[in-house]
Amino acid sequence: MENLTTEYLPYITEIGLRLVSAIFILIAGWFLGNWTRNRVTSFSRVDGTLKTFLGGLVKYAILVVALVTVLAQFGVETASLLAVLGAAGLAIGLALQGTLSNVAAGVMMLFLRPFSVGDYITAGDIGGTVKHLTLFTTELATPDNVYISAPNKTIWDSEIYNYSRNLHRRLDVECGIGYAEDIDKAFKIYQKVIDNEDRLIRTEGKEPKVMVSSLGDSSVNVTARVWILTSDYWQVKWDLTKAVKEALDKADINIPFPTRTIEYAGGEPVKVAAKKKS
């Protein structure tokens, strides 16, 4: 028994040291990966979209290096390991085409930059403010602060509308007036409301305009077309809509309800008998 202990003690000691070393390397790799990711995401000079994506990429790269180092501790040759990982990667890639396509879509969005963190976008049926772009998903928040996690491939394969990228946006404020009303008078009222709004852009090519946009079933639709800063869009829309309504009311301009005129070609109108209650 003593001979067996003496014979196998160096081997057991070596295995134990390698096991302890492997555990230490894995723990160190985990903490180093998280620390590096946090450092990358904390850089103020790096774009928010890039920070999240690179942080996740660096973390997983460090974990892979740590795993390879651990296997090398137990005598696994790196060249053979890389060959095995390559074959396994191909098999896993074929099995997880959908998942890996999310990574590819994330890389494409990272380089082509259809949006940045903080932009409000819509893609297909998904819409919200972009919070994070990760390796696999894009995280958004709706205006009422509902969390959305959408696969990158779903976003990339859809038409992306970015409502925040351009500095200026056009705004149309429409209101209908009665057919009997004076259109020129309504124009002057609209113009006065526009002149009192200081947040409008008045540069060449983006001057405020007032026009008859359409003839509705029961109203003449008058529209004020203005340009504003994208950041002011909703507040100006709400304020102008309220100001136009109040100004028309003050000038006794009728804003009609939808009405329908029915004419009979001849004969007596059809009388509909009321149902008796049982």
C-alpha cells in the first residue's frame, strides 16, 4: 500500500495542481472578461451602439482563450484542439444557423449603422427607442417604457425607419373647416399661429406654408406645413394643434363634424318598424 502511495503520489499531485490551476484560470478569465466588458462599455468617447457590441465580443473572446488554456493544462495540443474546434464550429454553425445569423446581422448593423443607441426606430411591427445592440439581440423601449428584445436578424431583414437620425423633420398640422367658411380668413388665422411659434425653422426651402391639402366629405382640410428640430417634433405638434383649434374657435370658423346627405331617387322613404320588446 505504501509502495502504491509512493508510486502514484507525484501523479496525483500533478493532476491536483493542474486542476487547481484550471479552476483559477477559468475564474480569472470570467472576472477578466466581465471587467474588460465593463471597461469597454464605460468609454465615453466610444459610440453607445459600438460599446455594447464590442463589450460582449471581448468578453466571449477572453472566455474562449481561458478555456483553450485550461485544456492545454491537461496536455491537449492546441493545434489539434483548434482543428476539433473548427470542425465542431462548422457542425454547430449548421445546427444554429438562425442564432449565428443574429450575430452576422449585428455585425452588419454595427458597421453600416442604420441607427445608434438612443434613436427611435421602427422595423416591421417593432418600434421603440434603441437601448442596446448585443451579439444576438437589439433591445428597445416603447414610448410607454415596455421592454422589447428583438433578434438582430429580424431587425436587419426589415425596412428600418429611423425617426431620430436627421436633424430636422417636417410636420403637417391639418384641420378641417366648413365648406361655407372663408378659406382666406382661415389662412390668415393659420399664418398668425405660425408667426407666433418661435421653434419653427424658417430657412430657405423650409419656410412655413399654409395650403388646402384636400377636400373631405364634409370639410375643406387646411394644413400648416412647417419644419422643426427632430427633438421638438411632438411638443410642437401638440402645441400647434391646440393653438390652431383655439384660434379657429375664437374667429367663429366652423370645424364640422362628419355628416352624410342621403337623397331618395323617388317614391316614399322606407319606414323601418321598431322591434317590440319581448
